[in-house]
Amino acid sequence: MELLFTGNVKGIQASSGSGLSVTSQGNGWFVLRGTDPLGAGQSAVVQMRFSRTGSGDRPGQCTVNGNACTIG
């Protein structure tokens, strides 16, 4: 999953039951990778904690494997 934050997010800590890593690509882009693949039709719950200056922690863009996704 790739998330683009156009606001004040400076860092993300994420956790998931299936394991997760987060890397920063700079300029507001963060990449979240699972340590185990999800099968077709499976889902995962990801909890995120943001470090930011000011307000705004909703991503302006979200993609999973290059396809647009929705943040609920």
C-alpha cells in the first residue's frame, strides 16, 4: 500500500496482525508492506499512528499494488 499525504504528516507507525513494515519515500509518500501475502478475498486490519505538525492525517492518495484504494 502506498499513501501520499499532502499535509503535515512526518512519520507513520503501523501495526497489523499479519506483520507490516513502513518506509518513507520522501515528499509525503509512505509505503506499507506486509510480511505475509494476503490471499484472494482476504483482508487485513492496519492500525496507524501519525507524527505530524499541525492537523491533517488523511491521505490524499492511496494505492494497493498500483490500484486506487479507499481509506475507511
